[in-house]
Amino acid sequence: MQVLKYGIGTAAVLRLVMILLGSELIESWKPVLLLFAGILLFSSYKLLASGDSDDADDEDLSDNGIVKLCRWACGLHSCLLLWQHCILIFVRFCKSGRLDPHPHHCKTHARQGRAPDGRQG
């Protein structure tokens, strides 16, 4: 719950900072306003030119750049999680001398008053 509060607070603060920086940029350099107006006009033209087609929902997005980027990032994230898991197994092996990817036995031995290597604690 605390992390959620920090996340919401950080998002609000960063949004405020970006709004203030954007308004300062527009005030100090007027061509930025023209650029934003051009983007708005272009996007509204594209929206009006496309009409009311129901085929927009059936569009194949597999070749979309954003979709490709997200798929690449998810694959990279999975790969990083796998590497993290392998590193943790290696560290546990170096510390305990036994190769156990899931040290559930540590909890069992701790409840029985024994160390993970079987000695009495």
C-alpha cells in the first residue's frame, strides 16, 4: 500500500514538473506552440479522413512498431528474470555448498531448530 502511495505521489509531482516545464518552454520559445498546433491539426485530419469505419477494430497490429517494442521488452524482461534466478542459485550454491534452486529446506530446518546444513542450531 505504501508503494502505491509513493507511486501516485511521484506521478503527480512529475506531471506538475512537466506541465511547468512545458508552459515555460512555450512562453520562452513560441515556435513550439506552432509545432504542437501542427501535430493537433494533423491528428484531427487523420481522424476525420478515416471516417466511421468499423474495420479499425479489426486492424492487424502485429507489424506495429509499438507492439514490436513491447514484445521485445517483455522478452528482455523474461530473460533478465531468468538471469537473476540463475545468479541467486549460484550465490546460494557458493554460500551453502549445495545446489538447491528453492531453499525451502531452510524454513523447515529453522522451525526444527537446525541450521540448513543439518547441524543443531
